[in-house]
Amino acid sequence: MVDYIVVGIGLAGIAFCEQLEKNNKTFMVLDDDSQQSSNVAGGMYNPVILKRFTPVWKSVEQLDMLTAYYQHLEGKLETKLDFKIPVLRRFVSVEEQNNWFEASDKPGLQPFLSTKLKKNTLDCVDAPFGYGEVLQTGRVDTDLLQKKYISYLVAHERYQNSRMDYSALKFENGYVIYTDLKAKHVVFCEGFGLSANPFFNYLPLVGTKGELLEIECNDLELDFVLKSSVFIIPLGKNRFKVGATYKWKDKTDAPTEDSRKELEDKLQGFLKCPYKVVSQAAGIRPTVTDRRPLVGTHPEYKNLHVLNGLGSRGVMVSPFVAEKLYNSIENNENLDSEMDIARFQKKYPQKFVSKNG
């Protein structure tokens, strides 16, 4: 008997497990390694959408939680995970410079956009118009976080490497029975895998495939994340992540030659020194049609819940939405209507027959 079964242990699952530990709840995690979006992610947290110079949804609230959350994880896992690093947006024209300074005057962006133009000092980067600096940014090593967290769960006998068999879920006297487990609640944190979940596949989770390159470049000395047509994230020892692509039709985790060519073509548009591609990775981001998370409780089975749809911003949003879901389940607190899955109630097919859910 446990309080919760958590299905999936990407960024959303880890954040919800942290809420459960914080509140002394018992739980078991089921995960089958099928979803790769968390451990191939760039891991950046950035409160500004740089393509349009607009603030990220709930960015202030998310950043208020972020540092303490990752500091706690670093202490628990005895591993450095959170690396504070500035993000510099490469300008391609005077018009872009002007748009930046205009955006920096907006109330929602003032804390995050520096008004000091940074000149380019890198010989192998073409940036004659300089950079704008985004403030309160950083990078989390998501691959390391996931591996260390799974090891932590295994050591505490809270982890099962297994695929969820939805047909085996039974509902009896207000509890959920699954194989040898009995729980008060099940929380699905499956990433794009939610699309195969018969309880929640009515939700508009579309998924976008993202691919990254890791390169080695001995002539590039970078102490910031460079954001242009692609981003370059320094990893140390002359290694860098380069990304990312956005593909809507391909739903496989297999890296493609087309995406590699796309990334290299964009990279070579401003990087003017030799490099070597070391590896390529791909994953499906759990994106939603309205670009908001999927958080809430099943319309009929009241002990089934979902925490999903974090898109490419899971590092920032996961601790925020995990706390909201926990408080909704345990304390009856209302969810923000923009994240609550109740906004898609009309899409629910009414195909379930609830007994004691």
C-alpha cells in the first residue's frame, strides 16, 4: 500500500516525487525508459521567448522556486546540477537591436533583458551587431539529474523498471490496484508517451521532435550560451551542445541526417572556425496545442491525475506545476485555468464507465 504511483521519471516525474517526499507521502515509480525528451534536452532555463521577445508564461513564479529546488536536489544527490550561465542573443541587424531595447521597456520583460549592448569579442563568431544579454538564466544537466535520481529511487526501493499496462489498472473502494501495488492515487508523467494512455489520450498532446548535436571545437572559448538561429551551450573541455530542431510529423526518437544538416547549415551561418560533430540525439517534446501544461485530475476517475505538456521548458516549469498538482490533489486548491486539463473537457469522449474511481 502506497499513497501514490508515479508513472514516468523525466523532469515532471522527478518534480512530483520531490513534492511527495517533502510531504512524507509513500510512493512507487514505474518507468520504462521509453521517453527521451528530458535526458536529451539542452537543459536551459530562460524566462524570455527570444524568437518574439516575449515573457515565458508564469516566469516570475517559476524562477522564484527554481534555485532552491535545484539546490535541494544537488544536496540530496551529492551532484552539481545547476550551472548559472548568461544567455546572449546574437543580433543580425540594427532593427533587431531596436526591437530588443523596445522590449526591455515592457513591464514583464524589464527584469530579464539587459539594456547594455554587448560587443562581440570572439574571432570565430560572426556577430557585427553584438548581443543582448538575458538575465536570470542557467543550465541544468538533465541527463545527469535523471540518472542520479533513478539511482536514488532504486536505493530506497521506490523504482520499478517496467512498462505500464493500462488494462491492468483496477478500481476498488476508492483505491487503485495495479499488479502487487495498491495506491490512493496514480500520477501519469509520461511525456509524449501519454498519447498511448487510454485515460488521457483525448488531451491535445501533439509532440514535437527535437534534435541536438554535440560538437568539439578547440578554437571556441565560450562562457555564455549563444543564441542565434541555433543555440550553442558550452559543456566544458571544448564540447558544446548545438540545437535544436522542431519537427511536427516525425514521432520517432531516431536522429536524422536531415536534422543534422539543418543544424550544421544554421551553425555555419555564424560560426567561422572548424568543429567536429561528436554525437547526435533526438527526443519528442511533450507539447500542447495551446502551449500550456496539462495538469489535473481525470474527469471520471478521481484518483488518476496527469502532469504533462511541459514542452521545451521542463527545467523551469516542472517544480512549479508539480506543487500546483499536489496541492490540488491533497488540499483541494484550484488549479490555474490555463494549466488545468478541465479546459479540454469538451474533447473528453465520455467512453469510461466510472465505478469507484
